[in-house]
Amino acid sequence: MSYFPAFLKLDNKKVLIVGGGYIAYEKLDHLLDFTHDIKVIAPELSEQMQARITKEGLVLEKRKYAVGDIADFAVVIVAVDDIPLQAEIFKESKEYNCLCNSVDSVDYCDFIFPSYIKKDDLTIAVSTSGASPAMAKHLRRFLQETIPDGISDFLKEMKALRSTLPKGKERMKMLDKKAEDYIKGWK
């Protein structure tokens, strides 16, 4: 079954990462594009992970995961190779109604991390529902090369227009035409 594409607003939502290795670092790096309300629990950390946690001023507890650690979190990322621990945390996440992602274990995931492009207000996500992360990565790179550098300025202009023009069909038609013309200009 494929995943429903959704963009989560992480404002006022705490995120927990369990794990401190390379994959945990990748997830942390992606999450930092959207929130800094992140806590990490791991008995050991890669140098890269430690440096990033320090640089960003994130909360770190250098220890093993304990039952109940996810109680106050909206999202938990389980980036450990311990499959029984992934299963345990996933089961516990249901008690606390938090979303859970266990890396490389779709059976213990409420959501997956897509390959994505982020340029200011523009975010494009690409997913193959786990069928081929490599394909998603290469498609993302293709799209990234296609999108012009000026997209951020164009989106700022569109945002300003949306906030100043009265709502209605005329505004919608004008903004739609402007976006269509902008994209046609890429060719």
C-alpha cells in the first residue's frame, strides 16, 4: 500500500530521535529544515551527530531508551538497528498517540521520510512508498536541477499578491495564469 502524501506542521510539536549514528544524523539533518524542537536519546553518538546537536543547541540524553520516553512527543524517529526495540517503541507510540518512524522497518512506521527539495517556501516531496528510495533520490535530483534559482523570489511575489488582492475567482484566475506562465518560462 502506498503512503498518503501530507505535509505536517511541526510548530509546537516536539520530536524525539532515538539513536545517534549515521541514519539518525540524516533524519536530524532533514528535520532541522522544519523544526528545532528536537530531543535525542542515544547511548553513543557519531562525531557528526554530536557536532550537529551541539551546534543547534538541541537536548541530548546520552543513555539507552526507556519506556515512557515518548510520552510528551508528537513524533518519534527510531534510528537504531535493534528491531525488537523498534517494535517496542512503535507499540508504545500508539498509547501516546504520537507518529512513529522506524528507519528501514516499514512495519513499524506511521510515516516515511520522502526524498525532498526545500527552497524557502517551496517543498517538493518524492516517494516510491519504499519500493525504491534510490529512484526517489534521483528523481529529486532531476527536479532540483529543473527548478530555477529564482523560484523563492517568485513565491514571495505570489504570497504578497495573495495577501493584498481580494479573494475570489478573479484573484484565483490571475494567480493561476501567473504561475502557469512562470513555469512555461523554464523551457
